[in-house]
Amino acid sequence: MEHKDSFTSKIGFVLAAAGSAVGLGNIWRFPYLAAKNGGAAFLVTYFILVLTFGYALLIAENCIGRMTGKGPIGAFRELCAGKKSFLGSVKFGGWIHAIVPVIIVAYYCVIGGWVTKYTVAMATNPITTFSKDNLVDAGEGKVTAFANTYFGTFITSTWEPLIYFLIFMAVLVVVVSFGVEKGVERFNKILMPALIIMLIAICIYCMFLPNVGDGFKYYLVPNFSKFSFMTVVDALGQLFYSLSIAMGIMITYGSYMRKEDDLVSSVNQVEFFDTFVAFMAGLMIIPPVVAFGGREAAQTAGVGLVFKTMPQVFASFPGGRIVGTFFFILVLFAAATSAISLLETNVQTVCQELHVPRKKSILVCMAEIIIVGSITVLGYSVLSFVHPLAFIEHCKNYDILDSLDFISNNVMMPIAAIFTVILVVGVIGLDKFSAEIKQTSVWRREYMFQFCMGLIVIPCLVLVLLASIGVLQ
């Protein structure tokens, strides 16, 4: 049974693809990596890689989808048909692309449940709850009362995180059940503009906070004394999160594009939206954190920058509860747009590969999310003793969520991207691929794309893979 859904307009594709790209990777991960790697030094590195490495993979995946009108498995299989030996085996890259979102969407819904809880807590608790002056003994040092309650009691409980996980998942299922046009496209047409407006508004608020000047300098004025080999590795790894590449999503969304749409223009706009949001997220978070606790606070906050440090920042400034609530609504919107793209990719794959109607496909995907997601939630309580990657030295203490994240993002995604490059360069051919794109587009970055795909991308992907598994440090 062929899946015939498609976007009704170019802007529908752009907002949906941008909604996929704009997620927790932009709002949560990008700012803490930028803060850790010297602020502006990371920013410059990331921008260069987005315009070259990231762009090459982004337009490649969208073109593969539009060429075939199929999801990752079907697209790779069709393009590799008739090829012998090694080139014929490249079709298995489609399976890697398809499995990645199956893994990610389950634990992403768990994190989405956490963000939902955070949003409710920020809106309903007195602002003093989040203040650094309201400290309690958490056993391993003093933290704010809220951080202790949230990271301790909530996550390690059994039922409450499970309920929030199911609420978040239910919203995704409802949106995707309406289809591409009435569900995914319409949802992103509402949420993406709302997300941008809130992002700009909070940035404006942060510009007028006391002592924020040093934070803007740290984020916007390059100091390459902080630049290192790992700055490049971190920026390369961030591209996968930010642009939603190597997880089948852009191939799927490309398959929904109309043949007459300008592919180059559409991808350029997705690239701009995603990079703009990442940049603004850093602008929204890093300067206030520096103003609140100095540069060291920003550099050492790590993954807790948004979830532990930002509530304290809001608690220390005027109107903090209102702004903090809007901030976590923004984070929730970003989580939802990305999670919907993950679920939609899985639904389309099941539709095409199992030849079942969309409604049955959604039920299959929902069952998988409930099973894997519930196990992930329980990984912080009754299953806390489970460490799936204990046989790997630097992963031996990873819980279930950390293990799923490591397998999908650190191992499978670089491998999936390598298969994409081999498909484009070895199976399709760069000249034929360029001709496909130029049917509807004026392509000014064609030669840069060919240079990157032919010489740059695979060495960079190998670098990311080796760094991720601990071979390079």
C-alpha cells in the first residue's frame, strides 16, 4: 500500500522540516556545548560546519526522499536495485536510517514527559522554590529545593514520570493520526511561529538583565584560546541533533515534497531556521547564566544548563516566574515538533514496509513507544540496576536512557550518514544527483556540495564515530 500523503505547499514542508530540526538539540544541547567550548569559538566552528558538512547531508537526504517518494528503507532499496556486490549491499543503510528513529522516539517521549513536568512545576510553584538561596541537602551536596525534588523524587519515582511520558506520547499520536497535511503540517504551522516569537521575546528580556554584558561578550566575541580538537568533534556531533540528519526524517519529509517545489530554496530555508534558532537559544541562555554566576558557571553547568541552572537564573531576576514558564513552554514546543517528526517517520516506514493502513501503523508505533518508553522510565526506579552497556568501559554506568542515546546517536547515526554518502557518490553518482536537484532549482552551492560529499564528509563522520566510542579524546 503506497503512502500518498504530501505537504500542500513549500512553506508547509519548510516549517515541518524546520520543526523537526528545531528540537531539544537546539534549545538544550547547543547552548551547553557552546558554553563548554568557549562560546563564540564554538559558534564560529559550528556555523562553518553547518554551511558545508551539514548542508551536504541535509540536501542529500531530502533529495533522496523526493527522487523516490519513499521512506529510508524503500528509498535505499530502489536506488540500489540492480547493483551488484558492495554497491548492492548499500541498501541496508536504509534499515539503519529507519531503526534510529524507532529507538529515539521512545526515550524522546520520556524526556518530553520530563519537560512537561518542568513546565507545570515552573507555572505552579513560588519562584523562591527555584532560588539558589533555597538550598537543601541532596546527599551529594546542596542543591535548590526544586532540583532536589525534580531530579530526585520525580525521576526516581515509578508512576508520575510514567504518566507524564504517556501524556506527551498521546499528544504526538493525536497529531500524527490526522495525517501529513491536517496533522504534521498544520501543527508545525502553528507551533513554529509561536516558538520563534517566544524565543525572540525572551532574548529581548535577557538583553536588559543586570550585568549581562560579559555574557554577550563571551558568546559573541571569539576567543580561540578555548578552541581544541574536541570543539570540532562536539560541533560535528551537534549537527546530527540540530539538523535531524541520519535518522530517516529528512528522507521521509523529502518524500512528501511536491516534484515542482524548489528543493534548494526549501533546504536553504530549513538550514537558516535551524541555525537561527540554535544561535538565539545560545543568546537566550548563555548571557544570563554568565550574568548570574560568571563564566565558570556557564562552562561547568553541562547538561544541566537548561534544567538546573536556568530555573535559578529566572528566580534571581524580575518577572522570573512568568518568563521561566514561557521558557519551558518554548522547550516543550521544541520537544514536541521534533518528536512528531520521529513518530511520523516510523509510521511512514511501517505503512510502506508492512503494507498496512496508516491507522494500524500508528498503533504498531504506539505499542513500541509504550514498551520501550516504559522500560526507560523504570530505568530510574525499579530497573535502576540495569546497565545495558556495562561491557564497554566508558559506558559501564549508563542507565537505560543513556544507553539508548549512545547506541542511536553516537554509533548508528554516523554509520547511517556514511551509507548516505556512499549511496549518493557511489550508487547514484554526483553528476546524476546534481541533475536531479537542478530540475527545479538554481543551485549555487553545487560544487561545494560535490567537494564535501566526495572528500570531506566521510573522514569527518569517521572522526565523530571514533570520538564517540572513546577511541579519540
